[in-house]
Amino acid sequence: MALLDLLPLPSPLRRRSKWDPPTLLARLLASPLQWLVTILYHTILFLRGRPFAVSPNRPRIRVVVLSDTHGKVPEGGVPHGDVLIHAGDLSSGDGSWEEVRAGVEWLGGLEHRFKILVAGNHDGWFDEGGGAMEWHGVRYLQWEMVELEFEGGRRLNVFGAPGVPRCGDWKNAFQYDSGTQTWKGKVPDETDVLVTHTPPRFHRDLNLGCPGLLEEVWRVKPKLHVFGHVHWGHGREAVYFDECQRAYESVMARTGSGFIYDMLPSRAWVDAVAVVWYGVTSIVWKYAMLGPGTNNGGLMVNASVMYGDTGRVRNPVAVVDL
């Protein structure tokens, strides 16, 4: 039992469930070191600037990404673009054929040239083997890749897969047990855009993402990784697959042991110092030696448009230029 559960605190200071963002008090009681390192790490990401620049010498590809619509249409609308990606939970409930059909028809009616769909744990019809479906130009990916061709000779390899760490009863689709090698070696090396329903661990996931997926992402290093599933994780985060990121993930991999334990010397403090050292070094090197706009990283986007568990799809649809 966590220390926070033992304290006579009013409900606003408590986390209702693991799917809700932890309160500040909960973060401090669980691990003040993790809380501090998270702030430092994201400050470093901000100072490093955009993870990559769009080359002015080749045509831009505008990718519009969303997830977790749960049978509804985003309140802010869907921006125009070249590619539309939906990262799962098109349906609500258990994802009946009727729900999936309505969602596919809606996606098919949008004006994007390419439309990619990956299933989520609420899209049960796909996990049951599917059946007849009119796709309306939507390309459904289930552990497979598609190559998209654009004007000017540009191409994008998009790999999509459902699959989520076990999160509920049998009504949830595409679940797998933790510790299984679900992702190992499954994503092709040439993947430019990875689309999964689950987040990788420690990135826009409230620590509910998949560590196995994170290892596979480190191996492949896609330019863009789109996911959803954890509604409160909505947003984007730069990734560089470097020593700074490795040290950050090492700190976050520790189970929160409490305020007193964090005050004692441990490997976590070494990793925390490494986050600062490698982060500051990367910023100084960039601006002193390479200049602005020289980053060569990737981008992770939790594209959930569902605002927490409110039932409103009010989070803005994300747009990424590649």
C-alpha cells in the first residue's frame, strides 16, 4: 500500500485510478527524485528545440494524427494533410461491427490522400477475425507495413500494430501479458512512421506503457511514433535515442520508493546527474558547434483526442510535418 493511501487526505489530493495523472503530492511521496528528473529532462528537451527540421529542398509531407475517438468526432475538427493516421480505439465499448463500420465510414469521408488505421483494445471486431467491411479508402494495418508514395519521389514506410499490455477483462482486444516478447524484432528496420495503440514505457504514458515496445523503438528509431491508449498522456515529446534519454529512462524505471529512500546514495542519483550532464552537453554542442535547426532526432506523439475520461473528444488533433 502506498504512503498516500495511509494518509487522511481529501479526495482531490488522491489519484482516483492509475489512468489519471498523479497529483503533485503523489509524485513527491512516490519519488521526489523522479519528479525532479522529469522536470529537468523535459526542460532539456525544450531547450534542444525541434527534434528535426523539414528540408526546404524536398516536398513537405503533412501527417495528421489522432487516436481514441471512441465513436465520436473531434470537437475541434480534423486538419487537412497528406496522411491521416488513427492509432486505435475508433470504437467505444467492445467494438462491434456496427461501431467499426461507422468509424471507418467517417475516416473514409475525410479528404486526406492516405488514411491509416490501427486497432485499439476497444476495437474488438478486428481481434475476432473481422469479416466483410467496406473500407472507403482506409488502410488497416495489423502487424504490417505499407509504403506511401508522394509527389517529388518521397516515400514513407508506415508500420502499424495493435497490442496493449493487459489492461482489463476479456472484452479488451489485442492484450498481451507483461514480460512477453511481443514486440521483439517485429518492427521492420526501414520503418519511418510507427503506429501503435499502446505507448512505449516512460513517454507520454503515465508509466503504463510497454517496456518491450520501448526496446523495439530504440532498435528501429523511427522518425515518428504515433500512439494513444493513455488519454491523459496526450501530447508530443522529442526523442534522440542518446545517453541523456537512456539515463532518464533508467531513473524512471525505478519503482517509487519514497522520500527517505531517494535521499540515500544510489545508482538513481548517478543516472540523475547523467541526465543533466548529457543534456547540458547536447545543448552546448548544438548551439556552439552546429547551430539552430540541426537536430536529428525523432518525435513521439500521444494522439489521444479523448480528454481523460470525460467522454469529450476535445484534445486537439496533432499535425506533424516530415
